[in-house]
Amino acid sequence: MLGKKNKKYLIKKDIKNFAIFGGLPSFSKKMHVGLPNIGNRRQLLKRINRILDNKWLTNNGYYVQELEKSIARRLKVKHCIAVCNATIGLEIAIRALNLKGEVIIPAFTFIAPVHALQWLGVKPVFCDVEPASHNIDPFQVERLLSPQTTGILGVHLWGRACDIDRLTDIAQKNNLKILFDAAHAFDCSYKGRMLGNFGDAEVFSFHATKYFNTFEGGAIVTNDDELAKKIRLMKNFGFSGNVLSLGINGKMNEVSAAMGLTGLEVIEDLKLANYRNYKYYQNELKDIPGVFLLAYDETEKCNYQYIVLEIDKALTGISRDQMMNILLAENVIAKRYFHQPCYHVEPYCSFSYCRKLHLPVVEKLSSSVLVLPSGSSIGQSDIKNICQIIRLAARNSKEVRSRMRDFSRK
Ligand code: T4K
């Protein structure tokens, strides 16, 4: 049966009709995890026209300044420095904080913050994460401290804050810097205060696939006046009239900033759409054994951007990868973030200190996490249908596995 409203999907009632076994895909169009949220197109084009009319395209233009001010106001943070992407933002922050030697970082994350350290000649020391939060485990951080440790780089994964109090305590006791990768965490809070206000600095990503995007982009935020001054110089070749320090080109351009300002105008709607989606998923998935939806703390501010499942194969009878392949065939482009622990990929896996590394929680999550589509272009009926596929697969796991075996032999 075709979905009533927009006829863009086919409801699956039997696994025999699964697309992976030759049926028609449930969705006629691909359902993406990171489909960009786009604000009011007219407003955006108006701003872009103004950029073209003014012929001021980059180098700390009007829109970049406006965006920085709006973000700083929103987060109640003193300084916001817009950058061309979060990876460069992290590199600038690492250098500005003078991180050297070893920095402790979670091994269950996107590779960008790890590469940022390595790129600058700082050794990433991989740390296990807490099973419930997926964030760096402060207890393990303490065990990894060495005379070479200069900092902790925590990642607020999926927009859920790290255990900031405990990490800050460790950093203070050991005279370490603390930097937060807040790539996923724009518009989220910790104990009622907006992320962006913690550690020495925090870095957001405004990549196209993020909750709030500027095509590509990011921001470094801090309450430290001196650090902010240093970062501003660094992102502009160390140039301020004259060359005053070592620097790089980390500037955001005007079109990206215009996209950001346009996005900020609808950000409450985006948050609401994500929240509704999260609640729909929560409701639909609650009775499926072995499929666990990562919970958000609804007493905090959250962007609800990521719908994160953990698939327990022992309970569902289906592995995360099998579930993903079933969904992919149905045009549900689920993503298995971050399916390789950072120490299992190059160049780290070739380093002797990583060869024997075994971080149990990271490895369990790497094989069980699956992220589902959300965002403003997905609605209740889409979610119902995606969950129906997952439910059917889990409830008929024995037959699914046997059919998968038969199909792979053909
Ligand atoms: N720290 C953390 C913790 C991060 O997660 C990231 C980035 C960073 C730092 C660095 O931030 P940036 O330097 O990028 O500002 C995506 C993003 O490319 C990446 O930004 C992000 N994290 C990472 C978690 O996810 P992929 O490999 O998933 O991208 P891709 O191209 O497969 O896209 C995801 C889905 O979104 C696809 O199904 C297609 C869809 N999509 C994508 C784009 C770009 C669209 O529909 N439209 C689009 O324009 O990495």
C-alpha cells in the first residue's frame, strides 16, 4: 500500500517484500541522516544578492560579524570566532592553547579532532567512553595521565554534554588545558548553561549535515579575552595590519555567514521538528527487543539532531550491519557512525602504541550504533514506516538471517 499523504513510501507488512530480498524499496526517494536544514530561501537569496551588490565576499565581512554577534548572544558567551570549518577551528584552538606532547581524546568519535591533534604533531591518547553517554570516561582519563599530558579534548557526542564537571576537576588538578569539540552540540546545554561556555574553548561545526549549517563552517567560542584575541589573529594568517604571529586561513566567507543568519531565523522550528521526530521514534521503537534509542535529557536544551540506536545482536538476532543493509535497500540511508574506533584507522593503527589497544566500550559501540534519518524534511509517517521495517526485521530475525544467507549464495 502506498503512503496516503504523499505516496512516497510503501508500507512493508512481510519480510518477504523487503527490498533486500527483491521487493520494491519502501521509499521512492533516499531518506538521509544529514539532509541539510535550509531556512527561508528568499531571505537567503536576498542576503546573497546584497553580498554580490556590495562586492564584499569575505575577510570579516558584515554577515560574518553579524553571525558572530548572534551566536555569542544566543549562547551567552563572550567571544565567537567564525571559521571555515570545525576541523580548522580545532587546529587553531589546539595551537592557540599551546597543546603539545599528549592530549587525551575519546576513541569513539569522528576522526576530525584526532587528525587535528596529529596534524599538529600532538599525540592523541585514546580513551574509552562511558557506555550510557558515549562520551569520554573521566575515570579512564585519570588513568591515562602522564608527564607529557597537556590537555583533554572532550567531544560532546550527539549533542549530549561530556561530564564537564569531572573533566574540569581533573584538568585543574593536573594543570591541563581543556578543549571541547562541540561539533554536534550547537544549541545544547549542560546544567542549564549553554555549551560554548566550558573549558578553555569549544568548537562547533556548521557543516551541511549539522543541525545548524553554513554550508561548511564552524565557530570557536570562549570566555577568555586573551585567547580570543590570539585565535582571531591566527585564523587570519596572524595578520592585523602587519603580520604579528604565525597564522593560517581559517576565515568564514560571507555566503556561509548569510546561510547561518538565515538558519538562525528558523532554528526554533528546526529544533521542534527534531524533537517531534525523536518522540515519534521513541514511541515506535519502545517495544522492539534489542533496539535501544539513545535518550536525551529533556531537562537540558538539546538540538535532538541525532537519532542514535544501539542494536544488541544477542537480543534482536540481527547485527547492526545486517539491519543497516536492510534499511539501505529500502532507501533509508542509515549511517553506522563511528564504526571504526579511531585507533583502528590509519595512521593510528600503524603506530605501535595503538596496535595492542583494546577499549571495550568503544569497540562495542562501534559495532552496534546505527543513526537514523531525522531533520525538517522527515515526518511522522516516514518514521512509522522506518520503524516498521526495523520491527519486522527484529521480530523475524531467524527467517531474515536465513534468507540473507540464501540471497548471498545466489
Ligand atoms: N568533530 C566531530 C565530532 C564531527 O562529527 C565532525 C564532523 C567534526 C569534528 C568536523 O567538522 P567539520 O570540519 O566537517 O565542520 C559527515 C560530515 O561530513 C562531518 O562534518 C561530520 N562530522 C560527520 C559526523 O558526518 P559523512 O561521512 O557522514 O558525510 P556524508 O557525505 O556521508 O553525508 C551524510 C549524509 O548526509 C548522507 O546520507 C548524504 C547526506 N547529505 C550530505 C551532504 C554533505 C545531504 O543530503 N546533503 C549534503 O549536502 O560525514
